Amino acid sequence: MRGFLKHNSLSLVFLCLFIAAIFFQAIAGHAVFNEEQDRHGDPHISFGSYITSSAFGVAVMENWQSEYLQFTLFVLLTVWFVQRGSPESKELGKEGRGSDKEQLVGEDARADSPRWARASGVRRRIYENSLLLVMGSIWIGTWFAQSITGVTEYNSEQLDPQEETVSWLHYVGSADFWEKTLQNWQSEFLAVGSMAILAVYLRQRGSPESKPVGAAHHSTGVEG
Amino acid sequence: MSSRATLATALAIACLAGVGCGADEERDAAAVTERFYEALDRNDGRAACRELSATTADAVEHQEKAPCHDAILRLDLPRGGVAAKSRVYLRSASVDLAGGGIAFLEEGPAGWRISAAGCTPSAPGRPYDCELEG
């Protein structure tokens, strides 16, 4: 047990932070929702009703989709794009998918390589792209969920005060959907871009997200 | 993810969105609307006022300077009506009448109640014009 905790401490700490953050988001969101109910002269709803509502759903999904888009694009674009001096980047001149020998696949796989890395054909293709496929699928799924929860919340606001509701198709072309989408995308792209360039010149001793403190600014693709 | 798990996840998301899992709520909203218009049709102001939200009932009394059960019968509202289509989004609903017109409802502790009735479209993108609203 102690070994499990120690070996998985990074993911466990982030899991705990996620659970705490989403719990307190629900608390704050429930309070805001009922404040809005007061403004409309409508009755309060319970915490349980709020966290099973589209109002909470869209608030969660619009953030999740942008996070998974961030990772999807980061995983994909770092195959071919480089940033000189950044630990987030491959070394200059190593753009592309890499050779089988470098990627330890097929005949070049080791004894402890994952089974599908040793395989050939479709299975290896899938495994070679599994990170992108899963991240991308989660992004698409959560973006779709944002659209579904978003149109419900949008239409509930339309009905008070007595305005026309819209279809899902109309909603995904609406300013409301794209404002929610793009406000999240811009922050994700800024964060990744900032990290890529700031890590060229700044250091955090001990973090694999940073170069070693004494590494030169032009050193690319090295970890601390 | 297995196909069964994928379907379950999609249904859960749809339920969260209030889509496709609100058939009971749509029926409830339609029933309240039909009871309201049936009460007007038999000139039963008290029964009609029971289907109104508190805010809307107060608004009627304030507007007509009379108790709700009297005031409601003075308004130019359709008498009788069959619900043709209901839409429920979270705690708001709209019910189209088969003979034309639309009613708006809100869900409170006592269930669905009429918040606006006798509504007809105004200019595109603008709220409906309603004979009765809270």
C-alpha cells in the first residue's frame, strides 16, 4: 500500500485536488444559481438538483473539453513542431514520428515493451496513436456534452422571459456556444504556449517540466 | 470503451442535459396548461388561479385591481385548449396549444405553474406578447 501511494503520488494528489475543486465549484455554482433565481423571483433549488442540472453540466463540460483539446493538440503538434530551448519540445532536427528503432516497436521492441508495441499491423498502429486517440475522443465527447447541456441551459433562459427556444443545431452555431468554447480555448492555448517559451529561460529545480537549473537556454528537450 | 458503456454514458449525458428523460415533466406541464384553459372555459376563476405561479397571480391582481379569481376572467385569454407540444428545459417550460398560442410555465415546490399565458409571437428575436404574465 505504501509503495502504491508513493509510486502513484502525482496522479493521486491531482485526483484529490480535482475532487476538492469540483466539489467547491458545485457549492459556489449552486449559490450563484439560487441568487439568479432570486433575481427572477423563482424558488431556490436543492444542491442535489443543481449538480444533476444542465447548468452545472455545462459549467463542467466547457472546461473539460478545452483541457482535453489542449492535451490533444499538444500531443499532436509536438510531433512536428519544435521550440528551441524548451524542455516541452523535441530536439531540433528530430521532428516527425521517429524511426521504429527510436520508438522501440516491432523487431526493435524490448522484452518489457507493451505487447501491442511488439505487434504488427493495425494493433501497433492503434497503440502508436493511442494517446492521441483517447485524448481526442474525450475532447470530442466532452465538447458534445457541452453542446447538449448548453442548449438546455440556453433554452431555459430563453423561456424566462418568454422568448423562442432553439434547436441543438441552431445552438452549436450560436454566439453563446462559441463564446463558451473560445473563452476556454484561448486560455488553454495561452497556457501551453507560455509554458513552452517560459521554460526556455526559467527553471524549477527538481521538476521534469523544467530543464536542469544549469542547463543552457538553447538546450532543447532536456528534463530537470 | 465497450458499446454498452458508451450507450450508458451517452444516455447519462442526455439525462444530465434534460433531454429525452423529461417525458413525465412535459406531460405534467401540458396537463397544468390544459387544466388552466379548461377552468377558463367553464368560467372557474378559482381553479384557473390555482394553476398560476404566485408571482403571476399577484401580477393579475395588481393589474386588474381585483382578486385573482375575478381578474383572471376579465383577461382576453383563450377558453379551452389542447396542448400540442411541450418543451421543458431545467425549470422552465413552454406549451404550444393546438389552436395557436403558447403558455409558459415554471417549476416550483408545488410543481409546474403558469407564468405567462395568452402569448403570441411579436417581432423576430423579441419576447412573446402575453396577455397574462408575472
